[in-house]
Amino acid sequence: MTMKKSALMLCSWLAVVSTTFAQSNEVVRLWKGDAPGALGSADKDIPTLTVYLPEASKATGAAMVICPGGGYTGLAAHEGGVYAMWLTNHGIAGFVLKYRLGSAGYRHPVEMEDAARAMRLVRSRASEWKVDTRRVGIIGSSAGGHLASTIMTHFDAGKVGDADPVERESSRPDLGVLVYPVITMGAKTHGGSRNALLGPNPSPELVELLSNEKQVTKETPPAFIFASFADRTVPVENSLEFAAAMRRAGVPCELHLYEKGDHGIGLGTRAYEPEKFHPWVAECERWLKARGYAN
């Protein structure tokens, strides 16, 4: 390959990346004032959405709220902004959720309330962000997958007549993508995530409530799930049991299990490098296209 050709390829790649980043500068607080239950006013106490909008020529009108993983103690950047870059390049608006964490003293239901508010906020500003309110999904990885599956099974239709117009919107995702997700709070859970979310001695009732494989109903939205048998952090049974619950409820679900794939791999790379994407990404793109989300 000549130096000139290499330089042209690099410039082309940089143009794509810079275009994506140029449209991802807006950070929106979920609540204008202090969030309900806030323990302070530091950055860790302020849940936000970072907005990534696709180029107008690519936009499909679909949107995804993105819940990074991190064991409910941190937020993995490669499962947030990098996902948003991938989605916007397929015409989907991405909204990366910075939710409050157990490491900052927050326990359930705060994390769920942050995610529900994110769903409502995207719908309330749909005209501004050029989003179809009937095509707002959610994607989450690891503990973020638990949070996404929580919203998929613990949503509501909004509060009619609420003084806050955001609260009038539904928190139900129209579909969900779960990436090596924590699902259960029972025997096969990820202990660190459970402790951070529920505390060291949760009641049996709380464990049952947040074991989302037990909360699936016919109203749960369709899901795409990716996991691997090689995952030593979150047992694959989390994904298997959620998919089985979806089948029993008659809800569309596509489950992809791979022999290999470490926990936390994200798209297959820590940066936005499509040539290194894991095969699950292409399968998910196909699934999203079939549902009218991706171009």
C-alpha cells in the first residue's frame, strides 16, 4: 500500500470519527434541579444523558438509551460512548446514561429511577432530537444489562397530568439489547453487582423483585441477547434464563451464545474499530435493521 493511499484511508477514517464526536457534545441533566434522593450535588450525584445524534442523511428516527456496565460501582466508557458511535453510524440516535452508583451510596430503586427518567426524557424531547417516540430502545452491558432488563420488566405508562411533562411519558423501551447481562439477583448473579445495588443483606422479596427473569410478562419488549460460555464473571445462565422466560411469555427474543468471548469485551474492542468487532455486532445490526431501527 502506498503512503498516499494510507494517508487517504486515515483521513477518511478520521473524518467519520470526528463527525460522530462533533455531534455528541450535549450533556443533559435528567432533572433540572437535584435528582430525587440525591445525597449531594457533586458530579456523582447528578445523573445525565450524553447525546449522540446521527448525520441527518443517515438518521432513521430510532433511538437507544445506553447503560454502560461496571458492576454498579463504575461506568465502562467502551460500553457507552463507543456504542453510541456504532449506533449513530447506523442512523440510530444514542443517549449514554450516567446513572447513580452503589459506590456513591445509592441503592435500588435509584438506579432504576434514573434509567426510567432517561427513557421518558428522550421521548419528551423527541421532536428536538428528531426521534420517533415509538422506536426508543435500550441497550445495556453486564450490570448495565441488569439495569436495561429492569426497565424492560418494571416500566410504567407515565403519569397523566403530572406537573412535570417528562413524567407523563412512558418508561417502556420498545426493544432491548442485552450484552453479557447480569439478570438474576439469585444464586447465579454477579455478587459485586448485587451488593452494590441491593446492599449486603437484601430481603428475599427484594432479591425476587430484581431477579428480572422472574418478572417477564407478555408486555416485556422484544430482546436481542449476546453472551458466551467462556464468561467467568457473569454466568451464562443469566442470559439463558431470561431468554427462557421470554419464550414462556411469548415475547420475541433472539439469543446468541458463543464459545469464546471474555466478559466486558463490548463490541470486541475498547475503541471504535469496526474491523475488530465481535460477530455479535453484525448479528445485532441485522436484528435492528429488521425491526426498522438501523440502516
